[in-house]
Amino acid sequence: MDESGQTDLSGKKIFFLHPSAVIQNEVAAELTQQEFEIYLIKDHDALKRALKRYPCSVVFADIDERMSEKDWEAWIRGVMNDPETAAVKIGILSVNDDENLRRKYINMVRVEAGYTVLKADLSSSVRQILEILKTAGAKGRRKYIRAVTDNDAMTTINLPFNGTYVNGVIRDISVVGLSCAFDEDPGLAKNTLFQNIQIKLQSALLKVEGIVFGSRMDGLAKIYVILFTNRTDSEVKVKIRKYMQQNLQTKMDKGLGEHPKP
């Protein structure tokens, strides 16, 4: 399956290039909670190379940061004119509500993902970005972001079972559930309800309630799928989404040759 077909299923990657503090702390954080796959990138050359691997992505360029207007225009045109990245949809973010600048990017450069003015009240700006992402089909057919965590030793699960806790590692996670493997197979029965499940996502320790959906073998390991019940606290979901964004960001940074930045 090519990248276009894959994004129809799993959605598109959304990159914020040279994001300001308000974009990082508020806009991107809100979009993460809306189940979009968000990345914050501070190296435009590395991103340009990466877009050849992800040619169906959406890029929001914060033109108030880092580069001159001339250099921003050159970078954007370079991505749009390269056959390998021509399918990337680029949008502009700026606090500058200059009509001439807007017309240049919309009518002359012809960016496909709009010109969004970042106002003091960000709610209207976020709504505009959400509409752009909806039009771009950024979520594809999936409903929830999923993060693979089996190489992260700091993602663990403690399950109350037969009067004690059994310890395991989380293989992947979303806000609707997780898959996991235990040090010793406890033989969990399908449809069993467990309360007070403890999951650790790096420094976050969360409590959830879940039902065993099923299991499968992966080599010698038995993988259990546990779905969270609708009694899962909304704040827990917020923390799971935040962890997933950090997990995906770390992997992207390594792929770009960057190091995670505070």
C-alpha cells in the first residue's frame, strides 16, 4: 500500500514548523486532544527531507518565527514545486493580519491549507485549523491515535488479580484501550472486568477500569487486549493523549536526526 492509501486508513501527519510558544502550548495541545497526529518541528531542512517519506502530510508554517519572509516563501515554494512533496498541503500561521500578505500566500503562492491569523482569543484560530484539517481528511478513517510502546520500559501495567497484582508491559495504547503482555501469563478470561488497573506512562501513574477483549500469541508471548470502560475519567484520557503525542514526537525527532527539545 502506498502512502496515499495508508493515510486514508490511518490519517495524515500534521507538522507545525518553527512553532511559537502559543502554538506549542495551546494550539497543538488542543489538536492532540482532538485525536490529530501532531508533530512540532524546529528544523525546516530536516522536515523537507522527511516530507518525501510522508508526502500526504499537512504542514503549518509559523512565518513569524526563525526565517525572513523571503526565506519562508522560498522554502514553501520549494516543497510545493518538488514532485516528491507536491502533495503536501501547506498552511500559514501568523499573528500578522496583513491583507497583502494573506493574498500573496493564498492567491500567488497558492497554499492549500489556508492563512490562519493567530488572535489573542485562540478559539477562532483553532476552529479554522480544525476546519482545514477536516477538509484535508487529516484523520482518514481512524477515530483514535495509537502509540506503539513496546520499546519503552517505562510503560507498564499492574493488574489486580486473585488478591495480588500481576505486572506487565504495555505494547500499544490509545484512549480506548491497550494491549499488553505479562511477565507470567495470568490466563485472563475474555470479558473479565478489572477495576483499579494501574498503568504507568513514563512519569504519569493512572488508574483505569477495563474489560479483557481478547488475546493473541506473538511468538512465545501472549498479548492481551484490554478495552477501557466508559467510566474512565476524562482527565486520564487527556494524560494518555499527551503521552502518545510525546511518544510519537520522540520517534519523529529520531527519524529527523533531531533531539527532543523542551
